[in-house]
Amino acid sequence: MTFKKFNLLFVLVLSVFFIFSCSSNDDEKEEMTDTASENEDHDDLDISDIDISENDDHNTDTGNDSDDIVISDNDSSENNDSDNIDISDLDISENNNDPDPTDDPDTTGDDDSDTDSTDESDEDNDITIPDIPVVFGNICTGQTKCYSETTEITCPDEGEAFFGQDAQYAKAGKCIQQKFTVKGTGDEKIVFDENLKLEWQQKIPEGSFDWQSAANYCGQEYAGSYGWRLPTPKELLSIVDNGRYDPAVNTDLFPGTNDEWFWTSADFASTAEADQNKAWFVRFDKGFLSHKSKTESEKMHVRCVRGTPLPDGEFGTEKIGEDEVVKDSVTGLMWQKTYKDSVKKFADALSTCEDLDYAGFTDWRLPNKNELASIANYAKYRPASDFPGMPNWTFRTSTSDAKKSPTTNDWKNAWYVTFYDGIVNFEGKSTSDSVRCVRRGE
């Protein structure tokens, strides 16, 4: 082999080696490029490529919570109906375990829960007052309409005449709506007051009874149980619905209730000779409370109750600035210690409280029928109340009589409580009465 041929052979060998080396490097570079591409695809997750069912199985097996996609459990039955999950319904942002610093409440000062609460309240104009004690004085009367001194009217706006009526503050959440459920089967069902936790006989006996016979009847078995008794005056008033009349009660819940008298357990506390042997009753044509003789000649109807008797008010006086208020620890209501006498018209009674600036508060209102009756004490007389300095006078409420007057064919009457004896009744809206305002205490 000549030197020239040797050189040619050497060049050929070197060329082959160089070509092989370049090919190997290109393959390695291509492999590295593919790997980088896969990592980049993982970092930029295309949600359309996710198979939720596979991820769910994988995450369940590995316990890797950081990779879980959490699906809202609003209705698990809907998810069970189909194995196909619409990925468009998922909110991936909620599943991001690396929080966005802009969402940090310490950084922005925003509170998502407060925002949600505000949004909900904006959608619902009704105002809900939390933590109202569930007692008789805080139960709504049932009135839903507004009235002038003679007619039914559209409920007025603040600042207009007749603003501040019972129905308006009930809608604003200043009282608790009545709530009953019927329990049991057969003829002897029980009506349960979800608020006051009292059980009422739904089926009442036919006919009428003198007071002692009514008390004896309640001592019998009903619905397979004992412990029944005649209701107290406030208990019987608690099932009155002053949005109704003839009778003023929900007859679907309390069938058989006519517009006549029903006995209570309370004796009339007067010591006068003419008042001996009297007891309180409620008449259900409109729901007024008065007293009558317990003699055998006086007969009334009976509906028995079972449960812990409702408490009377517990009052304490407090001076705020130059003014005194009376707080009832049972209802949580704050009462004006002073009062205005001889307020003649219904509109003036309402505006007296609406315009009141007293003890540093301006949210005073005229009390409804149940609120005012709640400060009575039917074991007392002249005054029939433990309220400090209560005079033996009649005080007006914001509750109108829902039934037209039979003499004038208009809504001329409103409810009152007279604290001489505790009677709850109605009278003309132009009658002069006293006004004591109330508000929800802190």
C-alpha cells in the first residue's frame, strides 16, 4: 500500500467516526428537547386534556392532596347519576394550593365572608335582628297590613304619616314569626309551638265548661299522655293571630276554635268584693283578654296546654345621660321610663315614638300588642305590672284591629293595654291614651 492510499484510507475512517459522533449528539439533544417540552406542558396545564376519573383514582391511591381537584359537594346525588364530569363546571382557582398573594386578607384587608353577607342582605330588604330571646313578648302578632285611622293603606315610608306600625316592624325583623307543627296521628294530635316549646291540644271538647270543669278536663289524658293544664293569659294570647278575625287564629292548626271565650288558669287579682272568684279569658273573635266570674253559670270553651309556663318580665332601671330607661332581661327590650300622656290620634302615637330622641337613641317605636302585654303581670292589680312606676292607665299599641268596625264599616280601632287590671282590648284610634316607646336593647 502506497503512502497516498494510506492517507486516503485514514481520511475515510475519520469521516465515518465523525459522522457517527454527530448522529449520537443529535439524538441526545432531541431527547433533551422532548423532555423539556414535556416539563413545559406539565407546568402549563391544559385543562381540556385532564381525565378527571383517572386523576381521581390516582389521587385516591397516592394520597397526594396537592394534586387533587376538589369538586363542590352541593349535591352528591347529581354526581352519582353520571360518570361524565363537565370540566367547565370546575373552578380550578379554588384548588390552587399556592395562594395568590393578592387574595391574602392580611395584605388586602378584604374579608370574603363579610362581602358575601353584605351581598345577601342587599338582595333581601328584610332586616334580621339576631339573638332575639324566644319569649312571648318577642312573638309577632300576625299583623301584615297597614292602616290609617279609618282605612287600609299601603305601608308608608319613613317620615310619612302612619309610619311605624306593627306590620312594618314585623317585616323588619323586630319580632319572631309564629311557628307551629302538628304531631301525631288519629284524632288526638298535638300542635307544637316551635318558638315557645309549648304543646297544645289540637282537638278540643265540644260544648262549654265552667272554670273548675275546664280545669278538671285538662287534668285528663290526651294523646296517650298527662300533664295538661289550662293555659296562662300570655300563653293563650301567644296563639292569637291579629292578621285574622272571626276567629283570630289559624284554624288549620287549631280547628274547632270559634269566636267565643276560652278559659285561662289565672285568677283575677283584684281584692274588691265584686271581683272575687273571677278568672281571665281570651275571646277569639279578635283576641282580646279580660276576666269573668268562675261561677257555674259562666261557661266557656277550653284548649289545654303542656310545658313550662311562660315567664313574666324582669325589669331594671338604668340612667343614660339625663334620661332613664327600663330594661327587661326576659325579652331584651328597652323601654322609655317616662311616657307621654293624652295622645289622641293613632298617627300622633306612632310619630311620638318615631321622632323620639331619648337616652341617646333614635330608633324608638310604638310597641305592638304582644310587646305591651308582655310587661303585664296577671298576678297583680293596680297596677297589673312589675314595671317600675307603672301608672294605672291605658297605653296604646301599634297594632290595629284587623276587622272593620261594625258601626262605621272602617278600621277605626287599635289595640291597647290598660295597666289598672291588665285588660287587652281595642278602642277608637281617636281616643286619648298614653304612649310609652320601646326599642331593641343592646
